[in-house]
Amino acid sequence: MKKIAPTSRSGRFDRGPAEEVARFSESISFDWRLWRHDIAGSQAHARMLRKIGVLSASELKAILRGLDAIAADIAAGRLRWDPALEDVHMNIESALSKRVPAGAKLHTARSRNDQVALDIRLWLRDELNALREDVRNLQRALVGLASRNADVPIPGYTHLQRAQPVFFAHHLLAYVEMLERDSSRLVDCRERMNECPLGSGALAGSTLPLDREFVAVELGFVDAAGRPRVTQNSMDAVCDRDFMIEFCAAAALIAVHLSRLSEDVILWFSSEFGFIRIDDAYTTGSSLMPQKKNPDVAELTRGKTGRVVGNLVSLLTLLKGLPMTYNRDLQEDKERLFDTTDTIRACVRLMGGMMEKVTVREDRCRAAAADSTLLATDLADYLVKKGMPFRKAHHVVGLVVGRCEKTGKGLHELSASEFRSLDPAFGADVCSTFDLARALSRRNVIGAPGARQVRKQLARWSKLLRG
């Protein structure tokens, strides 16, 4: 009997699709990267089919060996992906059927609908775990840089205007906090993702006595106690892409955080700020201007944020009008997911590498932080301690700042008598307000940028990120 190669078309069709339709509809050009997870899912499915009596022991052994051999060929680049077979599932199944006659039984009680839902979950679960470690490494790089410069002050900014003094380390730790929230979102995403959809079939399960929980355990879809986790509605299982959107949303927020960090790095690196130096390995020059050293990694990371956000919007738009259950539109999900994953992981890794090589120009930082107008709020607090209502104190200090602007003096350059000429509440001790070290030491509220609090936070993060 002539062997019929498996295809997505059955005896229902008199002929194959038109050539341009085949080109238009293939996905092997991008979904080939699911091959490891497709093979793992197929091997678990085969073991389950043996358990329920569909496969014999010898057939299972042959199928598992055949799939291992195919995996070795793919890893070595020996398997040629055939666009005529459309996708990674049919390519692997075709290769298996040519080698192992029992391979024709492997698709029993399985559809490409639940197969791809499984493959994507397995693939994304691995990528998500790897991304969490990438984020951890970036946090370690930021904490390391902060620890090496724990006592370096810089201006804190609002509206990109000098506002109040902070430690450089405190500024960096703000991003560590952001990234920790990102990491926790990834954990939440993984929890909801970690349910096995295999056994849902095309949309209505199977009349065979499948052991879905067996497959779930085989593939690691278990809770903290090792109990199997399987999807509870076959229709939802094959068309659910919420976990992909949730991941892409988390990735988009990571990208936004990286973009904000990149913007700070770009500003700090500029001649106007001059707070940091970036290692040559993470910068480029100009094709025309020989003096240039550009922060390209930071700029590209900032730019790629739009790409990651765009992928999220694309996925949301893709799903918004789809009826139950599987629709071919869903083939468009993988390229957006793959691009988001590749992009965000590259950005996180490169940002971590760059921050490890950043050096702080302490002299420039201290010179900027020496601007006494940064302590205008401290001056208002001084008056509050004298019993003045804050609103009045705010007004009085505004008058002081106005006087300085007119006379060209800094706040620290005014004499006690000049302060008293504006309000008698100022005492002889007013000038001590402008001691920067003392001003920073007074900021000891939990979460504030005082020296004691910064050291405490550095110790906390160093312990949390150890290992």
C-alpha cells in the first residue's frame, strides 16, 4: 500500500492548495523554534497512549527512539524544514512516519490546535524562567554599581529640574524596585500559564479514555505540591492566548522601565551632566565626528520599547474579534511573541552588562549636588521647626530664592542678617541648613535617601539577590 505523507489536508480535498496559498499560510519559517517542545509533548503523549492501550510497548519504544533521532538531526542542522508541510508539527510528524510505521498512530486523540497550545506554553515557560534570571542579573548589576558609589550625592530631579539631593545609589535602587515588581509579574504569569491543554483535541476533547493528568505530570504542569494542573474547558484551552498577552504586557512594562533607565543613563553620560562614563564596549563612534562616543545600547533599548509595546497591541487586536474556538488568525500570534521575547531578553542582558561597566564621576556628581537651591525645602522645614505653618514657610523661602536670583547669590551665600531681613523667624543657626552631608543624614524616614536608609536598602538587596 502506498504510504500517504501526513498533511493538514485530508481525503476531503481533491488537490492541494494553490502555490501562493501554501506560501501565504506556512508557519514553519518561524514556528520551527518550537521543535524541542513539540517533541517533548509528543513523547509525553505517546507514553500516555501506551498507558491507555493505544500503543504497544514496542511501538512506544520505536516512537520515542524516532523522536530522539529527529531531535538530534534538528540540533545538528540535518533536518530540512519543508514549507509544504506548513508547520513544525507536520514536519516532525512526517519525519517520524517515514522512519517509524507506528508514528502514524501518534496523532491519535490530538489536534494541532491543542498541540500548538501546549508547545507555546512549554516554550514560553522556559523563556519566562530565563527572563527572570536576566532581570535578576540586571538587578545585581545595579546594586553592585550602587554599592560601589554608596556615598556619592547627586541632584534628584522633578520635571528634569533640580529638586532635592539624593544619593546616586538611591536613584539606582528605584530601578531595582521597579524590576522586582516586573519579576513578580512574571511569576504570576507563569502560575496562570502552567496548565496543560493537551487532550482538548480540536475543541471537544476525545472519546478515548485519555489520561490528561498523566501528561501534565510528565511535562511539569504541576502545582507546588506536585499535583497535576490541566485546563478545564476544551474550547477555552485551544483558543486561549491570555497567557501570551499577559507575558507581553509584563514584557512591555519591563521595556518601559528599561527605557526610563536608558534615558537617565543617556542624560548622565552627556557632557552637560557628565555624571558617568560608559565602557567602550557599550558605545559607538560617529562616521563623521571623531570625538563622539555615543550611548547606543541605551538608545537602542529606549527605541526597542516601542517595538515591544507594539507587539502587545498587535496581539490584543488579533484576539479582539475572534469567535470560539481556534481560528487561523491565531497563527499570527507566534511572531509577535517570539519578537517580544527575543527583544526584551536582549535588552535586559545588554543593559545589565553595560551597568556593570559604568563608572561614576564622583567629582561631577558632588559639584552638581552642591547647588544650595536643592536644600530650599530643608529651609522651609527649618522654619516649620520654628513653629511656622508650612504654607507660610513655603512663601517665605520663595522670597529668599527670589532675593538670591536678583543678587546672583546662592542660598548658602546669604548671611543670617539677610535671612532675618526677609523674616524674623530665621535665627543665627540658619546657615547650618546648607550642610549637604547633614541634610542627607536627616532623611531617615523609611524609603528616604538618607545615608542610613540607603545602606540598609543596599544590604537588603544584596542579601535578596545573593546566589
